[in-house]
Amino acid sequence: MQCPICTQAIVTIDHAGIALDQCTSCGALWFDRTEFAATMEHDVPGVAIHWGKTVKERSGVVRHCPRDASPMKAMEWDGIPFDRCAVCAGVLLSKASWTAVHQAAEAHARGSKFSAVELMRDMFNM
């Protein structure tokens, strides 16, 4: 499997017992349909993300799913860009986006700035 961002190899890593796919070069993470929820529930207990609106255009780049090669939809949540496969519902986050989502979730868990964040409810209903 190749990274849709930099085309380098993706390897499987263990994240608290969850098998995630990570690029060996840029650090992007690929989450199969249920892996993102499982990872966030483990890392930030009690938090939930409500994914946001479709990004109309992101530098003209169309990425393809590393699982099924389908074109992915460029999306954003609270200004944080990510890509989602319309076929398998997998999610691709750059290393920077993963860090930003994590920080927002942790802030929500502490009751600070991101109080309106509801992390999972509509993620797959876009």
C-alpha cells in the first residue's frame, strides 16, 4: 500500500492494540472505517467528533484511497483538513491534521475552547 500524500510505503503499526496504517515518510495515518473511532475513544475517553463540511477545492489535488483506489473526498472538520473515501469510508489524516484533531479532542475533554465538538455522530453520513 502507498501513501496517497507522498506515495511512499505505508506500514501497519500498533496503537494501543489497534492496527493502524502509517506512511514511513510523511507520517500520514490511514484509518479504516472503525479505526478512527476506536483510536480516539482510547486516546481521549468520552470524546466524540462531529465531522464538518466538504472542502470545495484543496489545491486541485485529488487523492486516491490506498485500499480501493477510489477518489477521496477532501473534507475538513473545524478547519482541519482530511480525506475520506466515499466507498470504504476510510479516513486519511496528515501528521499535522492528526495532531490538530488530537489537540481539539483533548481541549474538549478538558472543557475548554472546543466545547461544541461531537466527534463521531455524523462522520459516515456525509
